[in-house]
Amino acid sequence: CLSALLMIVAVTRATVLLTKDGEYEDHPQYQYEYSVSDPVTGDSKSQRESRDGDIVRGSYSLVDPDGSVRTVTYTADPVNGFNAVVEKNGVSTAYPASPVVRAVVAPAPVRTPVVPVLPRYTYPGYTGYRQTPYYSGSPFARNPFGGVNYA
């Protein structure tokens, strides 16, 4: 009974896994475009792209840190693959970085105080319990060999 129930659950799960999500579009098309210009952060860029079937065309541009504008125009298709053309416009305003001069300082010696070493404690080991004499007023003593001293 349990095996039949498990088989029904397995068949139900298999049919759920074999279902198809969405439909295949044999000639996809899309087009988008955006641009950003933020004077606070200095971020300035734009992009546009379009697709018609297996051919994708687009371009994007951005302002490099040196102030010039870089524009990349690209195409991608199944015959030629991905091809990009990069153009750089504007005058570079980057200044050469001056070398940082630092004096080399040797590390100062560290003086540590001498600490006397205490002798290590050594455990003498187990020596057993000492037997002490046992006295009882009765001739029938319970422990005739002496008591045990735990101290």
C-alpha cells in the first residue's frame, strides 16, 4: 500500500517537472535606452541597444576619470560574432602623479624586561594511602589492620 502511494507521488512529481515554462520566440525583438547625469557624484553615462532576431546592435558612452568621453559601438550576430569599436573624444586633463617621498625609518628596538622564571610545580605522583593504627575496645574489631587516613 505504501509502495503504491510512493509510486503515485513519484509519477505526479515527474509530470510536474516535465511541464514547459513559457513559449519559445523564434524572432525576439527588443529596444531600450537610458542615460545618467549626476553632478554630485560626477557619474555621466548612457546606453542604448536593440535586437532584431539574432542581430544585436548598441552603443554606450561614459566619462573617463581623465575627463574624456569614451564611446563604444558594438554589433553581435551569428556570422561575425561580437565586434566593438571604441572612440575616445575630448582632451585628457589628467595630471602626472608626483612621487610620494617618505623617509625610511628603521624600527626602534624593543626592550623587554627580564622576568625571573619560577620553578615548575612537579606532581610527586600517587603514593597510596597511609595506614593508621585502629583501636577498638571490643575484641572483635571490624578493621584489625588499621584505618585509612585520607589526609
